[in-house]
Amino acid sequence: MNVPTMAEMMAQGKQPEVLFWVGCAGSFDDRAKKITKAFVKIMQKAKVSFAVLGTEESCSGDPAKRAGNEFLFQMQAMSNIEVMNMYEVKKIVTACPHCFNTINNEYPQLGGDFEVMHHTQFLKSLLDEGRLTIEGGKFKGKRITFHDPCYLGRANNIYEAPRDLIKKLDIELVEMKRCKTNGLCCGAGGAQMFKDAEKGEKEIFVERTEDAIEVTPDIIATGCPFCNTMMTDGVKVKEKESSIQVLDIAEMIANADDL
């Protein structure tokens, strides 16, 4: 897709407008790679000057910190901060709320002061500046419900940017009973993504998917690769794959006009 790295940009004496922080999920998870590609496609269409760190990008340290390994978190964070400071990075955009929250709120204490945006905020700013236009296309008239990622919503109070983007697709936005400040976790936060569930009546992702199914959507929209995985699994457990799609907002915008 012809995406330059910061090293290549620096070699040419150029400084991109933003650094796209891909994150582990967006780099290695086959499903999340589609979100990464969709977001890149939109940025290229909007003629945004951006670069990635490529092999110089390490895990943000979010799972280590949430699981209680502060030492590992600080090692990962400081190594990333060193690399980004070397490239004089000022502005970062990421499609992962976990990376967004960690780099935005926890890196400053370790010497990493960057302007960090979640991809829905960044796309909303492109829209407001007239650099991006969004059309309903194949999503026009569909019923869509948005699942608020914990680290985007309750942790950082970002509720409207993703919804503003969804509304531009000429769809019918239906809210779940538990949404916004009252939203329910998908079950993957706090490093739970990487461990087995504890004993209980029901897994969180099933409970959350039931919240979504209740409002009979055509699509469950997400803004986080972890949430995407959990909601997709939930739709499978409930055997609703033929009637409900799970898509990231970036995928919806990128593919709206690909009829």
C-alpha cells in the first residue's frame, strides 16, 4: 500500500503530519489488519502526509501494565518514547483505544509528550476541515449500533466523534440500553484478551453481544480491535453471523462507496 516509515521519511529530510501508530493487533491480527488497511486507504484518499514506525514500533505496554507488570510496561514505554523522540514525533493517530489511552495519559510521566488522537477523532477533524467526504453508499438506511470501547469512552470521555462519523453514512443509529457513560466492557480490556475467563454464569462478550442483538442491528460498529474480536465471537456464539456484521468505523467509511 506504499506506506512510508519514519526512517524513510527522515532519510528524505521530510517530517510527516502524523505518525500512524499501528499497534500489535493492527500489525499482527488478521482481522485487525483489515482495519489498518481501511484507515490507510482513507488517509491516502484525504492526502494526509503520514508514516509508520514499522519494525521500530513495539507494544505500547498497555497489556503489561493492566496485568500488573509495571516494570515491563516502563521498559516498553521508554523504548517507544526514545524512538519517537529521535524522530521528533509531535502528533500520533492510532486505531486502538488501548494504545491511545496509554500513550496519551501514561507516556508523559516517562518523558513522552505527544498529541495523540484516536482514529475516529482524526477522521472527524478531516471531515470538519473539508479534507474528507463521507457518503452512505452501501450502508445507506442500515440499522447500526455502536459499542463504546472502554478506553475511548469512559476512560477518555470520547463519545461523539465515532457517532458523528457513523451518522454521516446515512444510516439509522440505534443505541443499546447500556451505552456511553453506562456502557459495558466487551470483556477484553485489562489484558483479559490474553487469558482464559474465570468461572461464572456467562462470559462478558456474550452478555455484551446480547445487548447489541436486542436492538436488532444490521451492523455492530466498533472503534477498537479488541472489541471487534469480542463482538465477532459473540455474534458467532449467538449464531447471528448471517444477519449481523461487526465492522470498525474506518472499514465502513473506506468501503461505503465500494459497491
